[in-house]
Amino acid sequence: MAVTTDQKTQIEQWHELAQQLRVDSLRCSTEAGSGHPTSSMSAADLMAVLMSKYLRYDFNNPENPGNDHLIFSKGHASPLLYSMFKAAGAITDEELMTFRKFGSRLQGHPTPAIPWVDVATGSLGQGLPIAIGIALSGKYLEKLPYRVWVLCGDSEMAEGSMWEAFQHAGYYKLDNLIAIVDVNRLGQRGETMLGWNLDGYAERAKAFGWHVIEIDGHNLEEIDRAYEEAIQVTGQPTVILARTHKGRGVSFLEDKEGWHGKPIDKDSLPKAIEELGGERNITIEVPKPDPVEAPSRGENKPLELPKYEVGDSVATRGAYGDALKALGAARGDVVALDGEVSNSTYSERFAKAYPDRFFEMYIAEQQMVAAAIGLGVRKWVPFASTFAAFLTRAYDFIRMGAISRANIRLCGSHAGVSIGEDGPSQMGLEDIAMMRAVHGSTVLYPCDANQTAQLVAAMADQNGISFLRTTREKTPVIYSSDEEFKIGGSKVVKQSSNDVATVVAAGITVHEAIKAYEELQKEGVSIRIVDAYSVKPIDVATLIESLQATGGKLVIAEDHWPEGGLGEAVLSALADSGQVSLSDIKVKHLAVRDMPGSGKPQELLDAAGISAKHIANAVRELSK
């Protein structure tokens, strides 16, 4: 194909911009004394063409609904991203040189502290899965023409989460998603699994229904043609497999092992810059998107939560499904996802009522949480549900979601030994500890249906990552439908002026505590029961008040391992309060301490030592 004079000029401009991106990646990482310049240099040509011609983005208005989304799944290439921001005129050279310094928003890996960054990346294998959620929003919910561009590294192609993303993007025919894989051959400690075997990557991607383009990632004309082809594809996502050289353009770095995550020293920097043609100060105007209006998400209607009669038996997982459906009726911004267990979590009730706002993630919990984060980027209110035990598979996405300042709501059903016959592989026994450890998280564990419904509604407006733990078995409704439950609160279920001990419980153990109360009443013994449904934040004021009223005698009963669960939440809150000395408290902490097996729920509660008789015995022992 003949190249015109105008094309030659454009190619020269791209070359100069790419060289500037390389030089700036070296400069900022050398100044910082750390970073990944060679991983940035390999993708500089790819990004120079993208930002000059194909990316549609208004840096003055990052909330523009027509903006494309650019996600660096290979977040360690942040020097390249920040150098792009400089080239776009979004940051100054002075700010670029604050890279990785304390207090700078240009952190070692990108975070939404920067307004043009959607999500935190750096834990490899996350950017593309999160992009699925953004692309789902664009294609199916907003129906806007923006594209989602994702720069991936070849090392992260070994992550299972990447292939969860590939299969879901293919399944949902996300033709607004374009992945660019920087195949530079070298990982952290040597060659990657496939090296420069582009065909190997291509066959895998094709098997998942992707359109595949293979190119030389340093040939600017090929890059241009690849992007032009990619934006014309309909009915399937596109992946561009670009063969590149790590450290491109500097003789002592290019395709050399041992340079991953290492900046060059200040003495070597002038030589490297000279090989790249010197410093430049190019500023380009990134194309802006065509004007579009964000689609309406409907007017909010009065929320009519389900109501349950006191004394009825209802599983809290069922109440979750009912409440989620009610939220869907009241709010057009609520969306739901599930990991192919919606007939157990009961999110199917939402799915049947609002199928256009429900996304099936199948047995791919990492992708489910990632898609929820992506949908949250587009200001939806996502609820994602699966068995509590299976959320452990997605924990890194939850952890990184906190860094992304994600607003997502997770529901884990089938918690604890009370699920019964399914056995320990299905029992969430670590989930409270897991979710309590997430920065800024909210952890809720309702014991009855009306309480569950109120808490689901509260989660919809809760910032950060919130988690609702639900129970498989039906439990008695003990609260009226007009009872209020706020996040950070608790309920004193039973109390009198002569209570001998405080029993703190949540979820299934609240009902066991009530049985223990009834058993002890026959002996003339009264106890105070605190339903600590808000495990984080916990109602420390009520805990202190109850302890003071009961002589410092405390029983904690939980259907969870002792580590990190309700017991530790209670004791750490008391210790941190400064109003209680733990040495003055007599405590019995009842929790699941031995590996459970299969059995009937009550048998397992008894065997674990957390049933009513064990709670009653603990009170008797404290009262001696």
C-alpha cells in the first residue's frame, strides 16, 4: 500500500510522540528510583497511535458520558500512562516527576485518585475483567457509543481471571471492547509462558469468540490499521496481539532480561535519552467524543419492601431476593449479578422481574465481582450474590475494589454450619473475617426476614463495599415489619433489670440465644441478648451499656471460625473504646472450632458448640 505525504507526516508525529513517552517513562522512574520503565517502553507505540487518533476522551470533563475508557490492566506500566497524561496536557512535567513520591497522586500503580483513571490496577489479571462491566453498561444499559480500551500485559495472560473475562466478553458479544495485549515476551523473572507465540494467544482468544488481529507492535502503520479494523468489528470483542520489545529503543535495555521493575540510574539516563532522540515536549489534542446525553435511568418510585409476619418462618436468603426485587421496582439504577446460583441466593426474583438489568456471570466469581466494579464505574448500583464460601475466590478483586473506591454490594448465602447436609465445602466460615478486613467495608448479618429487607435497602445507599451474610435455613421472624435497622446499630432482643450476662449473637445464633434464654428462664435466670446484626461498623455503645448492666459477663456465639469473626469484632471494639478493660470482663466465645461434616443443621450447631444448650451452659459457667 502506498503511503501518502500526509500519512508519512502522521507516522513521523506518532514516532516522535512514542519516543517522548519512552523518554518520560525513563525520566520519571529514574527520578523516583523505582518503577517499570521497560514495561512502559514496549507499549509506547501502541499508545501513541491510540491517543492521537482513536481514543475519544475529554480530559477537561472526565464525567463526559461519551468518553471512551482506557484501562491499564498492566498497571505496572504506570510511567507510560502518566507520560500520556502529560502529552495530553492533563498534567505538567513537574507533576510527572513526582511519580511514586509520598503525597503524589501519581502512585506506583494507577488509582482513581487521578480523575482520568476508572479503577485501581496493579494486581495483574484485573483490568480486563473490570472492563467487562463497563462494556456491559455501554452496550446493554446505557447504549452509548463509547469504547473500552484495555492495555494488557502478556504475563497476566496466565491468570485465570483473564480467561474468565475472555469467555464472558465473547458470550455477551461485547463489540465495544478492544483489548491490546503487549506481547513483549519477558515477565518478571524471565520469558513468559508463550513468549512471542502470537498464534498461541490467537487460538485461545478465537475459541472464546473474539476477533483477533496480530501485528508488529512497533510498526506504526500496522498499529493504525489494526485500530481501524477493530472499531469496525460488530458482534464480538476484538483483541490486538502486538509483538513488542521490552525496553524498546535503548540498546542496553531492549529485550534484555533482568530489567523488570528496575529504573536505570541517573548516570545512564543521558545515554538512554540520546538513543531515543532526546527530550521532547509535545502536547497533543486527544480527540473528544461526539456530544451524547446520558440516558435516563428512570424516576425513583416509593420503595415498598416486602413485609413478613412475626412468627412466620422465612429464610433470610429469600428475603434478600424479595428486597432486591423491590429495590429494582423503586430504582432504575439497581442492577444485579449472580454466579449461577440465583435459585439459591434468590436473586432470580430480581432476574425474572428485570432481566435487562441482570447479568449472569456463571461459575466465575472473580468475573462477577469485577463486572460489579465496572458497572459501579458507570454509576450503577450493583448487587452481586453467590455462596459466601465462594466469594473467597474473588477476594483479590474485593481487596482491589477498596483501592478503586468501588461502591458494590455483595451477598453471601449459605453461611456457616447451619447450611446442614452439604458439608464444609459449601459453608462460609471465613467470610466475616475476610470482609471485615477490607478497608472501609460494611458487614451485615441479619437474623430475620424483615431485618434483611431493611438492610438490603440500606446497602443501596451505602458507599464502599458492603457485604450481607444470609442463611440457608428458614428462621422465625422476630421483628415487626415497621422496625428500623440502621447500619452501625444493633437490637437488644431480651433484657431485664436482673440480667446475669450479655449474650451477643448475629444471624442464626440469635435464634439459638433466644432458645437459651427460654431454657434459662425456667431456672429463674435472665440474660440480655444483643443482636449485633451490624458486625462492621459495630454498635459499641450498646455493647458497653449491656456489659455494664450485666456485671461484665459476656457470651459471644457465632456460626463462623473464631478468627476474625463476630467475637473478635466485639472484643476489639470494646478494647478500642477506651471505656472497658478486657481484663475486667469474663468472656465465653463460642464459635466453630473443629472441621464440620455433613448433618442436619441442628446437629451441626450442637456439634460446633454454638447451639442453645451451649449458650445456656456458657452463661451458667460465667455465673458460678
